[in-house]
Amino acid sequence: MRELVIELKKDLSYVKKYTYFWGFILFMAAAMVLYNQYYFHVDKQIVELTKIKNQLTAEKLILQKTISRLSSPERIGRIAKQKLKMDTVDYSRVHFIDTK
């Protein structure tokens, strides 16, 4: 009887050991699945933000081109002369300020 109890205790220790092993394996698998979901979520956000950044960069370039066209001295002089009936501009007396 004593030998049977000793053998059952050994079997129980093996079962515990393998239970812990498979529990650890399942825990690591679940952790990897959660990490993978988080990774794909972050990757999707990065792609969306990159797309928004590219759109804003293109819009910025268009706006800079428009600002450059609208602030040209020839255009301003033409509007002043035609619409506001001002005299022609003497560019030798004009000082331009660089806004950059």
C-alpha cells in the first residue's frame, strides 16, 4: 500500500509539472495574440497618420504656391493701379521685408 501511495505522489508531481508547463505555454500564446493585436492596431494608426501627413504636406505646398502668387509685387501693383487708382510703384524706393 505504501508503494502505491508513493507511486501516486510521483504521478501527481508529473501531472502538476506538465500542468504548469502547458499553462505556461497557453499563457505565452495568449500574450503573443494580444501583443499581435496591439501591434496591428498601432500599425494601422501609423498608416492613417502617414496618409494624413502626406495630405497636409500637399495642401501646404499648394497654399505656399498660392501665397507666393498672391503676394507678388507685380500683382499688388496692378491691383493698386487699376482698382485703387494709385500711382505706379517706384521699386527703387521700396524696401521688401523677408518674412522667413
